Amino acid sequence: MTSWNDRLSALARDRLPAEVAATWIELFQPGIRLVSAGGGSRVGQLGGNPSLPAAMDWPTWPGQGSLNFVAAVDCALLPRTFVTTPLPDAGSLLFFYFDRRYEYSAMAEDVEGSRVIFVPAGTAVTERTAPADASSYPRRDLFAEVVATAPEREHVLLDRSATASGVSLAEAVKTGLGPGRSGTDVFGELVWEVNQGVPLHQVGGFAAPVQDSVEKEIAAVVLDDAWSDPQLDEEAARWVLLAQIDSDDDADMIWGDVGTLYWLIRADDLKAHKFDASRCVMQCG
């Protein structure tokens, strides 16, 4: 197998009814997996010290404190074969998050509790050490590979994508696929089986949620925490994954109860490279 989606496609065809597998595979998107060991060029880093423009202040959450530097990627070095996420051709994306080990984890959805900073190519930068009130994580160089990602759990596409028999993917798996297997969690189980044992750091593609749809969670925040709002699905459909950073023992990063950070952005803002419009949510077990 050599294609970016071969492993997950093969597993789907083996474990799912044929029409469910075919419909789900059509929804696959390539994502850029970030790993701390690999071949090729270094594309970024977890932890360590960020390189920021000299005139830029360290990002803070007013009234709470300094954000922690989590990761950076060099857009010019990211693999682009198969990838459709409209990232900049050059420049760096830096990700910051207010991590106080549970104390404010439920507040991370606050727009000030995280930050994505885009540093255009050619900008003069200096390496900066974290302020005294922000934790630092050990630096781990990142390498990249293109992998298959797919909608899972409660993603809106599972309700909106019909199989050959005319029912949605969510309906098609509602009645069960064997002992102990039913509902849209089955899609997440297949994604987990392909990726188990590897921290799921990623740029672009579909998010791998720990709980329910991260797109719906962000949409509920945008709609003033209105999970019952009839516009929830429409709003959720506007949001796509920019990046996710998983808990990672080697980088001393544990988000809540071994969770994941997700930075999402509306698709139109991503195309326009309006990264200050991104929002962050943390999910954990």
C-alpha cells in the first residue's frame, strides 16, 4: 500500500458494510501528521522556545496570565502532495494555550485562552523564553507525513452523507454492526485502530475527537453555548481543523485527563489566512 488513504480504506472495507465503507471513504481528507521521529526535513517543533517578531509581546490571557507556547510549524516545509488544506506557502504558525493543569481547562474555549500567531516569511524574529508565569515544555523536533483522516463520532457530515440505499451514514450504523458495535463511534474506533499508540499531532484534515464533535462544541460556544440552537449544525459545518496537539509524555504535555487541544477556524477565514479568527477547545477523557 502506498497511497495516503490505503490503510484506513482497507480497514473500512474489512469492518463495515460495503455501502457504508464506500460512502465513508469518499469523505476522507488528507491531513499532515506531525511526529517527533521520522525521515526528511524538520517541519516544526513541540515546546521549547518560540521565535517571535522582536516588537511582539508574549501572548497573554488578560486577567489570567501568560499563555504557554505549545508548537510551531514552518508552512514552507509541510508536505503538500494530496493535501488540500489552504495553508500559506511560507511563514510559520505558532500555537499558544493557557495551560494550568485543570484549573482553567474548562475555560479554554475563551477566545483569549489560546492564540494562533502567523509570522510571515522574511520577518525578523528572535528566540524568546517563556515569562515566569508560563510553563515551558521540552523541545521536540517535528517531522511530517500525509495520512488519511475521516469524519467520526457526531460530525455533521455523517448525517449529511447518504449511502447507496439513501440513508445517512449515521442512520446506517445506528442499528449495530455486530456484538457491542453500533452508532457513529464505530468510525472513531477504526481511526483509532489505525493510529493507536501514536500521539495524534496534526495539521489540517478532520479532527480526531476525544468526546463529541469538536466542530459542534465550537459552534455551541459561538452561539452562546446554545446546543439546542437550530443553527448548530449549520455553524458547525463552517468550522474545520487547523491543528490538533495531543497529550504527549515525551513533550511533557498532558491536556486535562490525557486529552487533546484542537484549534479550529471557519473555512472562509482559513482561505483568507485570518488565523486570529481561530478558536481552541480541549477535550479529554
